[in-house]
Amino acid sequence: MEEPPEPEGSLTAFEIAERNHAAGWPGQIPLPTGRKAPVPTGVTGYEGQDWPLDKVRRKMKRHGFDNLAVRMPRGEQFDVIAIDIDDYEHGGKVKTGGQTIKKLERTLGTLPLQRTWKITSRGDDAISGKYLFRVPAGTKLVTRLPDVEIIQWFHRYVMTYPSTNGDDGGRPVRLWSPGSDRRLVEVLPPPSKLPKLPEAWVQHLADGAGFRESLRVNGEQVQQFYDGLPAGEPCRAVNDALETALEACHGASRHDGVLPRVLDLLRRGEQGHSGVPEAMERLRYEFITAVSNRSDDRVAEDEFGRMVLGHQGVGQILAKPTPEEKRGCKCDRPPESLPGEDDEPSWMPKDLTAILDGTHKPLEPTVLARTDGRCMFYPGKIHWVSGESESGKSWLCIQAAVEVIRAGGRVMYVDYEDDGPETVRRFQSLGLSRDQILNQLDYINPDARPDSNDERAQWQFLLTREGGYGLVVIDAVTEALSIEGKSSNDNDEIASWVRRVPRTLAEHTGAAVVCIDHVTKNADTRGRFSIGGQYKMAGINGAAFIVEPVDPIAPGRVGRMRIKVAKDRGGQVRKHARGWDKRDRLQMFADAVMDATGDLIDITLFPPKEDEPDQFDESYQMQEKVAEFLQEHPGSSGREVERGVTGNASAKREALKIGEARGTFVSRKSGTATLWSLAEKPPPEPSPG
């Protein structure tokens, strides 16, 4: 299909946001260029607050964001919705949302898609897209139909022009005007100009009409229902349902995630399974705690109460009771504890005898060794390896995997960034055989959270696999969070993910779990943290490392990277590092040399040498700055060096003297001035080993 021309005009993304806002769309959401996540915290869902325009402008300007999304507006007379229809074949996936609409049209009448504005990255010749309509104020519709979603003020948001859709090959998102001869426009229309969703469609979709039956119930009916639920310890069926419900409390749309789980629990209680009242109280506490981060406790309490006590909850169970022959608990035995509760309470005081009498031995790192045998990663702990793009961080983790496999262990490699062929080629290039890869490497390329309904059985298999794993690599954190709809800047969402995925893997498999992450581009301000919320650092119970490229890593070359310790909870890594940067507490742990000049690639980690200049020493850092300046400006005078290099003037003069003594810099007289340059053949840095 030939791409249509861009709409006439030269408005920036923020100028479009301004005009959308003026037209009656206050919920303008800035997003990273080419992406639809992460979404700023607190702008979506039932408690979401629209950002003022100046905050939107600052976000877009500061981060260079060019993608723009909008939240559906609501008002006193009407709310706006978007009907999102997926109808396409791509990557083995077949979406048939168009058929869903046609089936409904047979009983509800025509849905006037041609009469309204359409947002899509797939062109106007396909039915796929988001269609805008008005509905009466306060109307709540179902959110999902087969391959169709109803986007509302509390549920999701819509990317609009001038965004690009990274999930659709980087296609531009376009806004089409109504009519049989649609044309491209830049600015959303005033909501009052949108057509009304036909009454029959509103009635059918409102609060699940036509999709689930419900009864209006009073307090006496609710009390009778609860009095009839079997009390006691939750049985296995209730325990499983509760575990899923607790996780839903920390999802992107908590109400829509928790409501079906509430219904599932109520249904199991109605069927005769024991422990629903106890489980519901646990769920109530978790939901209020999660929602209260963004709203008043009373709001969260009321919201949970409506889900459980009203026609959404008990009313639906009573409207369609379970037949008598299908009632009764058939679970073999009740579980020993609720999900998330250990057999031994975590608040039980620990026995400190071994620590006090000197027999306690600290856990030693055992994975990814230097040439002197000192290792980087602790078994059963969570680690972070961060670095710039193409810094070699993934190669480093694959080298760790190769070492584990060669020692007879099993490795799980969870790849969110790449696909199988490229990653397998890397394992082969480091010398693994076909049999080693097939028998000892579990390569996973997920597109959903591991504990979702479709993935749960496989997740449990991996967690309980006989023999466990020596290493689990998660590549990479930002993409893993994005797949789950979580923000890498939201500490609550990061904490939830770390608890559910890396920590669960470490505790159940005994593996050293290594999370690969990105750092900010500015080396002067990044410190020891990776991009995003600081819980990434706080949640680590092993060690964290920063990887810095020194010489380029490329085929046919010998590359080099520095590995620096950013955090070491166990203390057994830092004691074998050297140097100390007072600004961010980084220490040098290893020089990694990657030799890609032969048929196979060799990666070797050398300990930092005692006779090597300490790159954390301030004078050495200044020498590096001066060297970079002289490389660009040979023959500069001392005054020009002082003006062109940041830092203390006396430190620059001292750096020139030390560099000349080491043979790094050379000087020559020109009249009364001394001109400085890099030595033509500077002495080589001490080679590791």
C-alpha cells in the first residue's frame, strides 16, 4: 500500500498537544519517540490526574519526546470513548475484530465508523483503528470483546499524531477525518463534534449488558450470601485464585485487573470451596494498600466494596448460580499457607549463634571468574549489569553462561531484546557445541508476564525444574517492564516486578540471576545507577556492576571494557576491587578483554593491576580529560588547555606535568608560549595478565 502524504502543516508535537488541549482534550501524555511506554506515573486509571500543559512541555523538551498520547476526556453531559478494532495478520498472529463488530451489527444495527474520526498506523483502507464516539456522562462500558477494546477515561489511552508506532514497524500514527473521502488532519476535534454511540450499542455494552448477567442486590442478600460461604483455611482452588488476584493489584489498571479475580473468588466460594472470606480480606488489604499510593484510603475502600458487594460482584454470582451437581470442594488438601507466606514466619527471630561464635561463612560469588579465580555473581542472589548500548554487557553475561554450561550447569536466558538466531550465534562464537546449547541452555523469548494464565504452567515448570539453574540472565530490564505495561521510572512497579520475577527465580532455582540494563548517556551524571527508578539498586541482594567500553567491540578486533562495582550487598566482591571514586562509590573490579580476531571469540577477565594508573584517582581523571582535548586540538598552549578543559586550573597544570613525565604528552617552545600535544607513540598501557 502506498503511504499517504503527511497532513499539511509543520506543527511540533507539543504545539499539537496545545491545540488538542484547547479543543477539549486535557489529558495529553508525552511518550518516548517511537514508543507507547513507559507512561508517566499517575496519569491513567481511576485516580489518574491530567498534567498541566507546562509540565507536558517540560517533559517533551527535556527528554526529546515526540510521541503523544491522549486520555479519553469526560464531562458533565458526555464522555468520550474509543473503539479499538484489531483486524490483521502479522507475525503469525491473526486478529478478527472486524468479525466481532459485524456480528454485533446484526442485532444492534450499524456502528457508524465512517461518520467519526479514526486513529491508526495501518492506513485508512483497513478496518483496524481506534474510532472516537460520545456516550452519556458516567457511562461505564465493558473494556474487552474478542480482538476489540473499549478505551475509556479510566482504561488505557490512545497514541495520536504525530507519534510513530514501534510495535508496527515504526509506522506513523495518523488521524483521519470522517467521511467516505477521509483526509489526514493534525489536531483532534472538539469532543462535541464526535458522533454519539448508538443507543442500542450503549445499552448492550454498558456495564457488561449482553455479556454477563447480574442482579441488583441489597444488603440483606449480600449478608446471606456471605453467611453461606464455607469459612476456614483457603483450599487449593481458593489459594490459586487468590494468588492471581494479589498480583492483579499491582497491574496497570487495577480495577479492571482485580474485578474478574474477585468474581472468580466469589464463584469458588459459592461452589463450596473453603476459605473465601479469609482470602477476600487478604485481597482487600492488598488492593487498598496498592491503590492508596495514588488516592485516599476511603476511595480505595469504596472501590473494592463496589466490586465485591454490588451487582458487579455478588449480583453476578446470584444471577447465574452454579448447578447443585457441580458444587462441592474437590481439592485434595488445604494449603499450609496463603500465597506469599513462608512456612516459617519471616518475623521469627533468627538464630545468631553461628555469627557470634565465628563459624558462619559468608556466601562467596561463584559465577564469572577473573583469571585469579575471583568471581562476580553470587548463587541465589539478584544482580544488575548496566552499560551503554554496545558496551559489551550482553557479551559479558553470555560469557558467564558459557562458563556455567562448561562446568556442567544449566542456564536460562530470558531475551526480551533479540531473537534466537543472533543470541545462539553468540553462544556458538564463544565455543559451545550444538549438544551443549540444546541440552543445557533454556532460551526464552517472552511476550507476556510469566504468571499470566497462558504462561503460568510453563513458569511453574521452570521454577521447579530438577537440578535448578546455575545462572539466569534477563536481557533487558526496560523491555521486560514494558511488556508488562510497567514504567522503568516507577519504583512501586519496579519493586513489584523484581519481587515477582528476578527474586522468585533466585529463590526457587538457586541461580545467580543477572538483570541487564541501560545507563544514561551522560557519563558525568549517571553515577552508579541504571536508567529509571532507584529501586533497581535498592532491590539488589547480590552485586551491581557498570560496564564501560574502552576499546571498540567488533569482529576482527580486540575490544576492552572496564567492569566497575556499583553495589555489593555480600561484601565479597568489593574486597577484591581497587580504587575508590568518592562521587559515586564505584570501584574497579576487572579489565575484560574480548579477542574477536580468530575463528572463535575469547573473553577474559583480568584483575586490575597494581602498577596500572588508578582511573579513580583525580589526577589520572584529569589526564584523561586533557588527553581528549589535545587529541582534538594538538599544539595548544597551556592557557588554551585551561580554557578548553573543565575543572580546577592547577589540576590541569599538574596533569600536563605528570603526562609529560609519563611520555603521554610532549611540549615544545614557540616564542614565550609552551605548546602541548599527545606523544606520537604513547607508551602502551600495561596489558592485562
